[in-house]
Amino acid sequence: MLQQIIPIHHGKLLTREELDAYDPAAEPWQKQFSRRYTHHAELYGILNHVEKVDESVYSQFSVAITPYMAQLMDRDDPNCPLRLQYLPTRNEESKPGFQTMLDELGEEGDTIPGTSVVHRYPRRVLFLVSNTCASLCRFCTRKRMVSQPDGSVHKDEIERSIDYIAGNKDIDDVLLSGGDPLTFSDERLDEILGELRRRAPHVRFLRIGSRMVVQLPTRVTPELCAVLERHRVQMINIHINHPKEITPLLRERVKLIQKAGIMMGLQTVCLKGVNDDVAVMRELFMQSLEMGVRPYYVYSTDMVEGAHHFIVPHHRMLELYEGLRGWISGPAVPTFIVDGLGGLGKLPIIPQYVREELRADGTGTTVKCRNYAGRTVEMPGLGLDFRVPSRTN
Ligand SMILES: *Cc1c(COP(=O)(O)O)cnc(C)c1O
Ligand code: SF4
């Protein structure tokens, strides 16, 4: 049996005038979900200069944009950081010089057969519960399943996944993701989380990754927060790539989650043209910190089909990191990550500030240090394998 996630019928799409007057907080989230724009042609007249793309783009990845997200988009600028994230462009039709794929991270290889659990690391698992999101990001790393008609997670797959977690006593950390787990109804989430907690008491840390909080903040209701609190969800990681996504409505709903005692983290994808800029990143992470949402990871764009034009080169990611560390509050600085090809896993991208070097006279090592602003100092004692002069008095 399929999970009932997507509303069967489409609600009426909002015109530009209706969108200008639209109050996203005044309508139940399910209603807004049914009013999503799902074709670039539906945005003609809503936004200007919408690029006409070939229909073949849709066979690879669907389009979905909530009215709330459309409202935040710049009406005229095709390079608006929100438009770039959600509107398809002709870039998706071109092929890069390197190979792209649908499952670049090799998650299928690490999926436990019959389940939707990716068990790659010791003691913790990624549990994919849904293949839908409120809006669809053009650079999505899970294009192999997200929005694909045959990518739905079946009810019995979810049951077998819970069986697996219940039967593996050394799993102490479960990360629910998708797609977006919050596309489920409160009742269904209540069932899944309740079943997990009841059958797997050895799980110490239960977390959810969701972008719906950002794409459709009204999904966060007191009822939802009660469900999350009841089942002791300890952390929710939201996904924001640009300060424009942080609105008063988002702040208000984030506060609801925090009131339920849930720690919050931020995940960001490093995207060319959207946030590959030190000033943009500093602002994003400081605004996040102000909300009490701790920047956690910045991911490099994965080599998925139709997303190559977003890739920020590795050397540039190092520079971006160097523009943050030391320059803004420590808690605002996330870890930069590249997810290794074919299942190698998360690899931190860390510039070297401290480096051991053989001394010119060959007597041992010295440690060369460089601070955030480029000042350097040598610390010969830190290597500790050169001959320590003995006291002879
Ligand atoms: C990211 C990820 C996790 C969680 O990793 P943390 O570094 O603990 O946040 C777990 N499993 C898979 C497959 C992942 O990709
Ligand atoms: S919210 Fe996440 S899973 Fe959903 S489309 Fe965007 S990147 Fe993919």
C-alpha cells in the first residue's frame, strides 16, 4: 500500500494579484501544498523572465513550488537566489564534462534490502521515510527517489525498516529524512515515531531532517510539535541556503519547535550563484544563530544529474570556510563537507591552520601555525619528537 502523502487533486493556483494579497499563515498547510506550481509555464505572469525549458527536463525531475516560496521570489530577476534553487533552467539540459548520476552517493548500495534504511556508518542510520517535499530543489541529492513515481516508500518498507532498527541493538542514532518526513500527516508521524520509540528503546538520539519548515512554515503547528515532543525527537535540522529564506513566519514557527525542547541545526548546500560568497554566508549563519539554529553542515553540491552548474569548486569552498572561521562567532561556523563518490561518506573540507614540518637542519619537526587573518608563528615544542634538551645542573 502506498503512503498517502500527496493530495489527490490540485487546488486552484494563485494569480499574481492573489499572490500579492496572499497570507500563507491564514490557510492550512495541506491546502497550500495542493496549490503548488508544478510547471514553469504556470509561473508565466507570476514571475517575469521565466526561462522556457524543454519538457525532457520533467522526465528527470519534477517542479514544485509552494505559493509561499513563490511570494519570496524576486519578480524580475532570474538570478534571484530563490528562483535559482527552484526554477528549472536550460543548464539542466546540457551535459558537463564529467559524469553525473542519479545516486552519486551510492546510497542504494548501503540500503538494507527490503527497507529504506541506509546503514553506512557505525551506530547510526539514515531512515528515508518519504519521497516528497513541499518544494523541489533543482540540485536535490536524492533525485533517484524524490518526486519519482516509483520512488515512493511503501508502508511495509517502513515497517521492515523499524524491524531492522529494533533488531539491531547497536544502532543508537536514527535520522529520519527523505524527501521530507513532515509531508506526512501528524497521525502518520505519530505512528512511525511511536513505533520506533516503543520497539527500539536502545535508540538514544532521534533526529529529523526537514526543509518543509522553510518551504511551508505553517506545517509547523502546536499539534505537530506535541507529536515530536511526545516521542522525544531531539533534533531537527532544517535546510536553508540564503538569508532571503529567513522570514518572520519562519522565525515564529522555529520558536514553536524550540519550545518543544528540540535542538535545531542548519544544513546548507554550497551553490554557485546562490551562496558562494563570504558576505552571504556570514549573514546566513549569523541570522541562523540569532534564531537559535546552530549551523551544522555546508555540503558541496553532489554530482547528480542536472545540477552540475551549481558545483562550487573545492578550492573555493576552502576559501569560503576561511572567510568564516575567526571572522564570525564560532558557533555560527559550520563544518564543510564533501560527500564522497559512491558511498565513501562525509569528508570534512578543512583548511590547514596548523601543520608539522621537518626542520631545515633535520633535528626534528616544528609546527607552523597560521591564524584566521594570516599571521603566522612557529611552535617548535608542539611536535615534541625532536630531542628535548635534558637538564644537566
Ligand atoms: C549524513 C548521514 C548520516 C548522519 O551523519 P552525521 O555526521 O552523524 O550527521 C547518517 N547516515 C548517512 C547515510 C548519512 O548520509
Ligand atoms: S528539500 Fe531536500 S530532499 Fe527535498 S528536493 Fe530539496 S534537496 Fe531534495
